[in-house]
Amino acid sequence: MRRGCPVAVLLCLAVGVVTIHHVHAQATFANVTLRANGGDLEAVVYLPQGLKPGEPTYYQSTRFDWSSMIGHITRTSTDWQGNKETHTLYGIRNWRVPHDPYWPESGMGLASEFGVGDDGSFCNFFCGWNHVNEVTNGVLGYRDAKIGESFLKIGVGELIKGSCSSCDSAEDYKFNSPYQFATPPVWTLDDPGDGRSITLNHEAVLREHGYQLKKEITLHDDQLLVKTTLRNIGRVPFATAWYSHHFFTCDSHPVGSGYEVDVDLAATDGEYEEPGTWSWATPLQDYAEIDATKDTVSIRMQRGVESNVRIKAEFVKDDHSRGGFTLKACHTSIHETIPEVSKSSSGISMYAYNLYVESGTFSPEPQIYIHLMPGQSTSWTQQLDFQDYLPPSLSSRFYSLQQNINPMMHSFHPPPIPMAVISILAGAVLGAFVMLRMTNRRRGSYNLIPDCDPLVNPHADIQDNNVCGFPRDLLCKG
Ligand SMILES: *[C@@H]1O[C@H](CO)[C@@H](O)[C@H](O)[C@H]1NC(C)=O
């Protein structure tokens, strides 16, 4: 196993990769930068097209909600000695570079999708953890449209059925392929001018289908709130899943040792499935330690993820889970909850819970289920709380120093903690691994095509980056 490889080699690799990543020039796109906490917390909202006329926009493709490009979070913390440390969270330098606004999966930060991140327009029966029926994959009016007619993708707009370059059979909705717009989507921006909040609005109506979407984005002290309100303005009910992809990296470090996430899935005992490992995915336990405690399941990366490796774990149902998690990397922890999940007045429940990992993203993906009658609306809020974080073995030393402090000791500086120590400690920990269950499971009409589709990849440069490091034939199975 490569887990045993010498720390020196790992460090050398890490330094090499970091150096390469600093070379990329950064393009600019229409945005609003929100600030809070005396300027110590900043988040960039990349605006949908048309809100700043003439400026290039970050995302114009057909998978993610255009109002969800929220990230490039810069957070400065001050330790007990007054030293300042600044980290960039959810940055854009690691994921699908060079960036292409017309490529469906080129989201950033909290990019969210209505649907499950899989192909197929609909799941009929036994869908998700709770075995619900009749769940649309974020698209409305797909099945009743003929080729060349329109359908709606929630958060994206009115698209043309059969217009994607990989639509071999138009019956099959391809979540990760670019479709042509039937009409450009319309967005409006409310900017109260307080520098820490904005609201984005959009709606689309087609035949008996329609939705209205509002996104309220607020920074407040050391917290980011992203509240989504979805209203059914059509004449027929619909149900959909929704998730935020969480394109997380920290200080542009490729995903590897030092990245951790605690997921709110204690009752699963860390059990998960990996249906993709038969074709396109790599087992999580080759790269991470998975530890179940009575409160949480911790996934700690142990080594770097090669550029052609993709990992997708699908956690088994946990009746108690409300989709919370805590990401930890570069001395920062980010705790996300969606307080409305399981509150009966919201009608929002859990749908599934996945973890997706590549070199360029560490993505916990709790998925929620939303059912709306005509005229009905519901809201849910991603609440991200930021905190300083040191890995436990180091923080116990740090805090005991802090407690013993007295005026005589003010000039005492603890030695800086080198990444090597963190790597060694992380590498030395041995935990119990969960049994990998490579079972296929019931997935309704969704199939197992992953986050990346080389068949429609128009750009040689993306291929060169090894985004899709597997033979076309594997995916091209009709
Ligand atoms: C945001 O927009 C400003 C111009 O308004 C630009 O200078 C800046 O680089 C943009 N930020 C990002 C992260 O694209």
C-alpha cells in the first residue's frame, strides 16, 4: 500500500504541486464581494449573466443554479498572541482549470444543483433514502417535450431538449452536458448597499410548469448564510432533490493529507456504498481513514489524490442525519447546517448524502428533498460557521500553553508547527476501516454516469489536465 510511503516523498510532491498552482493567472468575472467581521471575512458572489452588462460571467452553463457561485472566501484570524493568519477557502484555482464558463461542471464554491448529479430526467419509484416516488432530476416538462421543444432546469432556465452534443437518445437527460437555451434566463439583483448581503431573483415558466427562485446571501460576523427560496408557480406539483456541490479546497492545496470532514451520519457506523468503483471511481479507503464515533463519522485524507482519480461514496441512510458536516483544513473549520431540514413546517427532508473527492475538490454533498404543490414555496438556509482549528494532537499542546500563560511568559513563542509534523501524525494514526460494499443499489431511472463526461468535452486543454482520465468506451455504453 502506498500509505507507507516516506514522508519526505509526500512533502516533495506537495511542494511541487503547490508551486505549479501559483503560476495560473487569475481572470476576473462580474462579482460582488461581501465583507463582515471588520473585513476579516470576505466572500465573492459571482453574478449571473446580464447583471453587470459587458462583464464576463463566471458560469453560463446548464447544470448549476446560476445564483450559487459563492466562494473564494478569505478569512483572517488572529491568535492569542496577536499573529494574523489569512486563508482562502473554496478558491477557484484547483477545479477544472483553465476555467470555461460554458462547461456544465465548472462551478465553484457553494455551486448547487437541483437534481441528484446523475443522468435521467426522473426517478419513478423508491427514490433516495426515504423511497419516495416521482422525483424530477431538477428538470420540469422534460418528458412531455419533443426533441427541439423546451424544458426547464431549475436555477438555470429554459433549455432545448436534444440540443446537447452527447444527446444520443434525447429521452435521456444528461445532467452534465451543455444544452442550448431556448431563451436567455432573466436575473435581478437587490443590493441593499450594506456591503454584506445581496439577493438574486429569477423565474421561468413553460406550459404548465414554472418556478421562482430567490437567493439571499449574507455574511454576519464569522458566518455565511445562503438562503434559497423556491416557489412552484406552475399548475402542477413537482418534487426534486437539491444539493450544494461544495467545491472545497483550501489555500489552493490539492486534496490530500490535512483535509478532513466530519459528517452527521453517526448512526450509519461509517457505512457507505461505492457503485462507481465498478467503472469510473476509486475506493475512498485507498486514500482516507474513516472513523465512526457515537457523534459523527470522520473522513481524514491520508495522501494526495492523483489527477485521474475520482472518488464517490454514497452513505447509507441515517434516520437521525440532518445533513450537517464540518470541513477542516489549513487551521480552519467550517461547520455547515441546514436548520430547516426535518422541520415539519418546511416540508424539507433528507434525500441522500454523498462525498465526492478529486484532487481539485473535497465535496461533502448532503442532498435534500423538496416537494411543492402549485403556488407553494419553501426555504432552506446553508449556514456556514467558520472557526480556527488545529488538529487535536497539536491543539491540546497549544491550549495547555495558553492556560499556563502569565505575564512573564508573554514573550514566549511556541515553535511554528510545520506541515511535516501534521503529515507524520496523520500518517501514523491507524483506524478501523469500514467494509467496502461494492453493491449496486436501486436507483430508479438515474444511472451511474459520474461528474464528468469526456464525450462532450470540447476542449483539449481540459483533457490534458486529465479531468477524465479513463477510456471513452467505459462511459459510451449507450
Ligand atoms: C471582482 O470584480 C472586480 C471588479 O469589479 C475585480 O477587480 C475583481 O478581480 C473581481 N474578483 C474576482 C475574484 O474575480
